[in-house]
Amino acid sequence: MSALRIERLQGRHAASYRDLMLDAYTRHPEAFTSSTEERAALPLSWWQNRLDAAQDAAQVVFGVTDGDAVLGAVGLTFSNRQRARHKVLLFGMYVVAEQQGKGLGQALIYAALGYARSRPHALLVQLTVSESNTSARRLYEHNGFESFGLEPLAVATEAGFISKVHMWRALREI
């Protein structure tokens, strides 16, 4: 096994990133708005586009990599709308079960927040997390995120509806 790295994912990671996220959607349908069926139907090119290498890309994804394997990921979406470009959305946080509890989620958030700070207009990061996902909520709170609302019936699953907690944190003095 090679050393684990935290890096910005590129197009060459698309197949492994796709496998990781399909695993996430399958194992934890209550934690994601996307379903396995929706995402599995997308062509590999969709996943490659999500990993656009441009410095000013609208989306970036950071991953925990072991060689070519992606063992964890978190993404950021940057708005190009003039009145919303100060807001960044954190999405798709997941670490494979075998690597959980080793600080990799923390490392992914640290990398994502550092990158978000490098974008000139970015002032804050927002995210949503399933109300019942207390471990994720604790991780986000540990990283300075605060709750600002609860969206009831946010996601419809086969098991029922999931409510989402909306969270945010500043990137710099506002």
C-alpha cells in the first residue's frame, strides 16, 4: 500500500471517484440527495467534467488517494452569479468505511476550506447534512460550521423522508 494523499482530483480519477460515490449512495442513501440509480446512469464523461482541472472551475473535488484508488472525497461548488459568488457549497463528503476514524474526513475538510479561501470572492461555505447524521454534524461543528436552519422533508427515500440541517461558516472576516 502506498502512502495516502489528499489531493485535488483530476479527470484520471473519474472512474475511481465514480465507484466511491456509487458506494456512498448505496451504503448511505439517507446521507445523500443523489440516488445510486441516478448517478450510475450518468456516463463517465459526467464524472470527468466534475473533476475539471481549470484553476477557476465551478466545481472542485478533493480526494484521499492511494495510488489510483480514491478512498474519500469532498467537493466544492462556486457560484458564477455576481450576487452569490461569495458563497461556496460543500458537497459529497464521504470516506470508505475501512478508512473512517483515521482523521481523513478532517483532512478533506481542511483541504477544501483552504482551497475555498484561495478564491478571491469566497466569503463563506454552506452545506447540508442529514439531521440524523450526528457524527458528520460533529465533524462540521468541530470545523467551525454552525446550523442556521432545518429543511423538513428535504429528501424522499424508500424508507421515508429525511430532514436536512443547513450549516455555514465564514472563510474570513466579513
